[in-house]
Amino acid sequence: MASRGPKYGDRVRVADLPAHVPYAFLAAEDRRFYRHGAVDPWAIARAAYANYRAGAVVEGGSTLAQQITKNMFLTPDQTLKRKIQEAVLAYRLEAMLTKDEVLELYLNRIYFGANTFGLDGAARTYFDKPASQLTLAEAALLAALPKAPSRMALHRNMDKALVRQRMVLGRMREEGWISDTQLQTALAERPKIGSRAMSDGGDNGYVLDYATNEVLAMVGPNSPDLMVRLTIDPRLQTTGAKALRRVVADQGRGGPSQGALLAIDDRGAIRTMVGGVDYSRSVFNRAVQARRQPGSSFKPFIYAAALEHGILPSDTRIDGPVRYGDWRPGNYGGGYRGAVSVSTALALSINTVAVKLGYEAGTVAIGELSKRFGLTTIPGNPNLSVALGAYEVPLIQMVSGYQVFQQAGNRVTPYVIDEIQTVSGQPVFSHKTASPVPVYDLPRASMMVRMMMKVITSGTGTGAAIGRPAAGKTGTSQNWRDAWFIGFTPDMTAGVWVGNDDDRPMNRITGGEVAAEVWRRYMLVAHETLPVREFDWLLPDPVGGGDEDIRTGPVTYRDDPRNDFYDGLADEFSQAAEPDPEPSLADEPDDPEPYPRDPEPYRDERAPN
């Protein structure tokens, strides 16, 4: 897929290079190299005069020997003491080496940008050829880089490098090192940059950076060159990146400017990781590094905690005004539906019911379940606003948490490194899938999956339907700052986030629209060669008749005895409204802050001190 880490070529000798190659570097850095000693007083005087006229440092007077000693032994401090040290070391260097050896030392150690060191490494990186085959135009272009290797690296700023290349060629002609014909031929040639140099990873950039860090954590920073096999599916990686870019671009002004997509298979292998819409413009990996408010996409964890507290999908709760202290969470649009089943409340993403269930389960229980599911950013006793996704969570943790439901209550740690070998083929590491860790019991996981399937078939996530069994949840944070869709099939779990890096609100963009569309496009391709599968481990939903207390024992099949009472209250709520595709967290649409941006822990009075 790509290479990562510093790139070096073979050691070069001046005698083995075409004459125009070393002359190009002398024209750029030290034209009088063969005519002066370790220090060139004439060059120092010339540079001092040029800097005086410009009123700034525009030219240096250091010889190649001085540059080598500065880079190898000294700091870059611009002080008189350091300059004296540089001159003394340069004299000692030239006393030990011939001029050709000093030039070779320079050519083999100089930095050329793009994480490339040495002339041969630069020739192979930028032009896919050894240094001995460089043309005059290519040699002059490489000679232009050491002055500002990062700023003028050819894969980033070719035009600025070409300006300095023409200056190098002009100096070579002034010194008589090339003829007029050679000069004109070189000026007419625009060197063709190789694919290795121009590619910074592209659609693979985010996952390559992530994998590099994972490898270094395993083998340490001083390991030899390694061959690393990743779990990424290149076809799906391209599919995910294109789907994200296309859907984000289609939103236009007022829509999201960034997004992320992460997909893992049923073994926990990361098949796709897209950390943004354009790696060349931003290397920040939003799939792993960003923490964003998940909004309603966090509700499945609230419902999962509520089921552990003894609540069943068929139980009834009232969607009506609710108040906890000074906080009065409401639904998008301000309307209420009255008595609804717990299952319906999740499918329609009703805020008031989620908050009530969170209160009934207890915030301590929510924090404990979040920890079991791998959500490390949720505190042990969060504020009750956690029920509406107030706490920021990375996408990778949200996807991994959803996979617990897909895996019948078992947690599988996501991984991207499949195998590591030395370049000679000696094995260093091979991933061994550990046994899944049970963190949630199967009957309740079955109930959760059935409820989350209704989100796609008849709830806020109908835009994610892919024509086969799937479950998931939409999410939109307050003021439409974040839009999410996370879902799974029996084969794969995937999540999508879209928004703006500066937290700027979007123009009423919801998770059931943009994020769900990205998810749908990706999953259609990911499953096009896979047979349609059911969640064959699902159990029938409880229908009543059990006697054991489900708060302390296994799930039983008993309706909530309060259901008949709740069912008769619906008519008392005169204000009813159909919810929009994705409810907001706001008490009213124009309420900018329905809960603290960094919420303080909500103290559950029933919890022990």
C-alpha cells in the first residue's frame, strides 16, 4: 500500500555520478568549493553585503564543510560562539578528508524533504531512479531543495522549487559547467515526479499513520525495516473515502466540511478507516483522534443500561414534559406523543423517554456499562445529560461499542495490524484473535438488536436501509454540530460522523440524512458479494408470564404491570406532534445550550456516597 518512515538510498561517490550532478549542488550551495579552504572569507563578505542591502538575512556564507559540521555536531543557534565552533570543526574536517570526500559526505546526508535523506534516496523517491541516472534538469531541481526542503518539497510546492532550479542552472552556466545548449534543454524539460513522491498516502493516509503508531508501540522506535500486513480492504477503503467526500460535497454551503468513517468486521478487524475528506489538506484523523458529542447515537447504551435495570422493550413510558433540577429536556419541535413503548421511543429517538430511562437506570449504572463497552471518555457517574449524548466520544469507540450488540453481548477489541515481518521474512508479530469478552447478556443484547433494527425499518434511520437485516441508530448533537449514523449487519459494524472541525453548526443537518447516506453507500458495496444473513442468534422478545425478578436475575418474559395504567393517559396530552427525522437535544429549537458543554457529574440520589 505504501511506505512509512525515513527513506535512504545507496551511498554515492562523486566519481560515479555524471559531472552535472555534483556541479548542480555546488552551484546551489558553494560555487568556490574547490578554490577555498574550510571557510570562504570572500563568500562571507559577499553575504554580509547582500544582507546589509536587504536589511535581512537573504544569503549565507557557509561552505559545505561548515554546513556538514553544523548539521552533524552543532545546534542551529545564530550566535557568534556557534559560528566560531562551526569554523573550527570545518577546518578539522577538511584536514581529515579530501574535497571529494567532503562533497560525498554532504550529498549522502543532506535532507530533501518528504522524509528523504541523501542524494540517492531523493533521486529514487522523487524520480524513481538512482542518482547516477539523473538528468541535468532533475539534478538542478534536487539541488534547489536543501535550502528549504520542507517548504519546497516537490510533492507540495513544485512551482517554487522550479524557480530556484532555474537559478541553479543559471549559476552553472556562469561558471562554465554547462553549455548554452545544455541550459536551454534543461530549462525546456519539466521533470516528471514519480508516484512515490507525489503520494502522501491519499485515501490510505489516515490508516497508514494510525498503523505506523500501532507498529511502533509494538516493536519500539529503533526496529529494523519491517513489512507490515494490515487488515484494511483497499477496495472498501476507496469506497468509504469516495462516499464520504461525495455526500459531504453535495451538502454545499451550510453543510458539513469534514467527516469520518470506520468499519470493522465481525472479528474486530478494521476494514476501513477514513479520518477526513482530504488527507493532503488535513492529516488529523477524525475517526480516532477527534472526540465529538454523539447525540442520540449514544441512546442505545442508555437503553442497554435500562434493560439491565429490568425494563423491557414492550414497557410503556410517557413522552411528556420532564424536569430534573433546572434542566427540562424536550423533543425537537416541542411536541409530545404521550404513552409510547420503550421500543418505539428508541426507534423515533424520543428525548424525554431516553432521559427518564437514564434516570431510572441510574447514572452510575450508565457509567459502569459504558466502561464495559469500551467507552473510556464517559465518567463513572456522569451527568444525566449523558442520556442525550452530551459527553464527547471518539468514533472508533462508538463503533466498537455498537459491535457488542452485534456480537450478542461480547466485546472484541478492534485491530489493524495483522502481521509484521522483517524484510527478510522473519516473523515479528502475528495477530491472534482472543476469545470475545462477555460484557452484556445475550437475551438483553437480542432485545437491543431488535429495537435497533426498527430504527432502520420504521424510525429515524430509514435512510440507511440496504435491503438486508441491519440495525443502527442516528445521532444529532445540539444545534446540529454533529451528525452520526452507526449501524451493523451480521457481517460488519460501521460508523459515520460528519460536522465541522471548528464546531460550527450545520444547516439543520441530521444523522438520519447525511451520515446515514454515507453509511448506506458504503455498506451496499461492502455487502454486494456477501450472502444475505439474518441475526440467527436472536431470541424471541419477552411476551410476559415469568415470575423471576429481572432486576437481579436473568431476563424473564413479563410485561411491566404499569402498562395498563400508562396506556390510558395518552388522551391527556393535547399537544402532539410527529417528530422530525432526528430529534434535537434542545429544549426548544432556539435554545443554544440545553446542557453544559462540559457537564458536571449528575449525582444520583439513590447511589451510595
